[in-house]
Amino acid sequence: MPSNIPAASGESGGVRSVQRAFDILSLLTEERRTLTIREVVDETGLAKTTALRLLQTLEQMGLLWNTPKGYAAGPALWRWAHLARSAWELPPETVQLMRELGARQRETVNLYVLRDIHRVCIAQQESPQSLRHVVRVGDELPLWAGASSKVLLKDASPRLLARVARSSPHGETHVATLRAWIEQAEHDGHAVSHGEREPGLSAVAVPVTSGSGTTLAALTLSGPTVRFGEDRVQEFVADLREAAKRMSERGFDHPLTS
């Protein structure tokens, strides 16, 4: 018997159900390890019957686990997490270089790669200092400002630069500034930013390259601007360049750079 629901409506409903399911999963955090039906209803705005149906479906798929305290992350998520970790995990040598760099300079070390109009953090070594800059692995940050953006946009097409500019608070005219930043970073071999995206935050970045010289990633040190005076910036640049050189020489590989 043919369905009375148009294909477009069916697709729309399916996508909406998937979105709602992920909305429920996203409620789980390190601080909140379980969810009750009441919490799901209150925080998603779903009807109780809809929320219960979605919870049961997620449980059947192994994405949630029904416990006496509520719904917890299910075993299927562990398998997905293992696959994601295997894909995103950096070689031990690269991790060690970042760890040593962070220990010497006592600022947060990050590795960013380009993805559309964002830069994605693929690794981090937190500063040991109480006042520090922290970005979680997997976070997407804008490309319209920041030291790492100036490095990553080196080979960007005019179309990409225009899209990045339009995504910024400054609008399309920001393209000229982006081009100037990129040219300066290419000339200097590094980039610096002070309060461009967040007041009081500074960063220094250098490229990690392939054998042909293509920029694959940006290695950065970031922290409070008060600790990024000119002398310290030059010290950061020298150390970053040495670490990036060693990463490039051993061969840098990551799924997002393929």
C-alpha cells in the first residue's frame, strides 16, 4: 500500500527525529552521567510520549542504557568513541613534543587544522598555570581571527576567504584584513594575535607542513595577553618553530588533513 506521506515530509520527519535523538544524547555530560525522562522533557521541550519513544529507540540501539538512576551512555557509544579516538589520536612522538613544549613555556599548546570556515582543535596540552586558555579537542573555532587562522589560511581560495569574512562580525570588507594578515604570516613564518577574538587573549602560531611545503596544521601557544610581551613572543616563536620542524620531518598525518 503506498504511503500517504509525501517523500519530502518523510525525510523532514526523519531528520527531525535524528536531531531530537542527538539533542537527548547531548544532555549527557561529565557532571550529569544519567538522565531521567522528566529531565529530557523539561530540557528538550518534547512531549513525554515522544521523549519516551526516542529514549527506548536509543536504548535498543545501545546508545543509552536504562539504569535505576536513569538513562546512561550505552555500550555502542564506547565502540564509537574507540573508533573516534583511533582516528584522531596523534603519534606518541607528536604528543611528546607538545608535552615538552608546554612544560618549557608553561602556556597552553594546541594543534589546529582547517575545516571549511573553521579551525578544529585536534590536540591540546594545557598550561600548568591557574590563569590559562583552554580549548577542548574537537572544538571548532572561527577563522576570521587568531594567530592559527593566519597560518592555516595561507593557501585559501578567494571564495573561502570571502566566506570566512562574511562569517565575521566585520562582514565582507574583512577580506582585505585577512589577506594582509596571511601575507604577513607567510613573510614572517609565524603569526601573532592579541585580543582579536577574545579580549585579553594572545596566541603565537607556526605552520606544520608536508614535504612539499603545504600547511597541514598550526601549532600554537596561547594564554593571557599580559604574559605575551615582545620578548616572550620571540622566545615562543623559536620554540614553536623547532617543535613544528620536528613534527613536519617525521611526517604529520591526521584524518582532517587527508
